[in-house]
Amino acid sequence: MAIGIARRQFMSALGGAAFAWPLAARAQQPAKPVVGFINAGAADPNARNLAAFRKGLNETGYVEGQNVTVEYHWLEGQYDQIPALIADLVRRQVAVIATPASTPAALAAKTATATIPIVFGVPQDPVRLGLVVSLARPGGNATGVNYFAQEVAAKRLRLLHDLLPKAVRVAVLVNSANGLIAESTIRDMQEAGRTMGLQIQVLNASTIGEIDSAFATLALDRPDALFVAPDAFFLGHPKQFATLTTVNKIPAAYGSRAYVEVGGLMSYGTDLADMFRQVGVYTGRILKGEKPADLPVLQSTKFEFAINLQTARALGIEVPPGVLSIADEVIE
């Protein structure tokens, strides 16, 4: 009897140890690194861009949910939330802060930490912004992509004028909550407008209601065309813009093909999905151990000129053959 009891106790102890080994092994596994992803727009209109970011991560061997955790923060134009959000990410010491298409978030992160790696996607010169020392050798904890949204603004205005050669009065819609983009857009448009002999009228909108109000003003003033600033909040509402421009018969030019896909007239700008993919690649490379200081800032080389012919017909616009011939995408 004593032998039987002893044997049962031994087997029980052995079973307990066997059960404990997997627990111990699991406890020793390192936690998945956390990437704090910040964009000032909305998730749904950025579905294509988000897929591209994940593709970039996958190219470096990272699969979300398996060996990396990505916390997505879609601000939907609420730029005032950025400081608190960045402070929380820094406090928790996330592995990387990724800010594609969000200059305010990139600048806030750079101000808040000199150690956590930052991968940005900004439309302006990152050296001039103070994010890096140089493009070839960033020299700090930040690197990423310059996607030239501001640099191509004048060309977009030129293409709009080529599409509407009789246009003289052009309204420019900006978001004052995104100060850097708003200021540079106004400056560039006024300068380019003088060169082309155009009259520039500036309107502001920082909320959905203010977008509606801006179009109410446009309906009264009747400008010849509308130029929409490359703002992440605006990009979160492409259908609203497409509907309002169609109802009010206002030809509009945008910085992203996402507007044209849902009924906007024309767009010219960087391939944003490719920029998001590049941010994903750099995020993965940093997770593998590379340092931002050693990763040169990339510059976008893919640009897209898209026209929606159905919208043009609805607005009574005959697209000149020369303009049509240089379009990268024509939506029938």
C-alpha cells in the first residue's frame, strides 16, 4: 500500500512538472514588439494604404498578430489629440512610432523622444522640418519617406488649369488645424496663381460641418474651380467632397486618387500606397535591429495623374486631348 501511495505521489509530481514546463516556456517567450501607428485621417478611406503598410512589414518578415503588435490610432482630424497620444506611447516605450502622412505626429514624436525610433511619411522636406540632419544620414532616431505633396502642388494647379483653360478664380480649401500644410499650401498657391494669372480665394474647414459651410460659400461665390489641400482629415471624407462638388457643379483637384475613385474630377500626387509600404518596410527593418540614423530618407518617385471622365461629363467639361493623353489613370 505504501509503495502504491508513493508511486501515485511521484506520478502526480511528475505530471505537475510536465504541466509546468510549457507554462515556464511560455513565460520565457519575449513579448511581441509594439508599433504605435498614427494617422490623422480615418481607417476606411485608407484601407488600400493600410494594406500597403502591412505588406511592407511582411516584406521584412513581420506579420501583425504573430510576431508584432500594431496599435492603430486614426485621429479623424483631431490634431489636438496628438500630444497626449505621443506622450502615452513614449511612456510605454513602444518599439517604433510610425507616422505615415502625419507631419504633426512626426514632429510631436521627435520632440517627445530622442530614443524611440520614428518612421515618418511627410510631404515636406524633413531636413527643413528638423526631423533629420540630412537625407542621406538622418543622424538621430527618425527616418522615413518624403512624398512631395507640397512640392507638386503647383503642378497640380497647372494641370487643373490645363483641364479648365478658361478658369480665372480658384478657391483653395485648407485645414487650419493642420497648420504647416495649410500655410505652405496657401503660400504655394498664391505664388503659382500669380505666375498663371489666377485669382486665389482661401477657405478653411477643420470639421465635417465646416466642409459643408465652405461649400455653401462656394455655391454663393461661384469660383471657376477648387483646389483641395493635401490634408489627412480631408482624405478621410472623399465621398463627401465628391458629392458636394457634383451637387454644386464645382470642378475640383485633389492630391490623391482616392477622391477620383469615388467621383472626384482629378488628382495629381504621390502614390500614397507606395509611401505607406515603404514606411512599413523601414518599420520592419528597425524592428530587426537597424538604426534610423543609418537608414537614408527615401524620396517618392511614383506620381499619379487621374481623371474621372464620368464626373467631367456631369460637370459639362470636355477634357482636352492633350490632358487626357498624359493621365496615368482614366476612370470611365
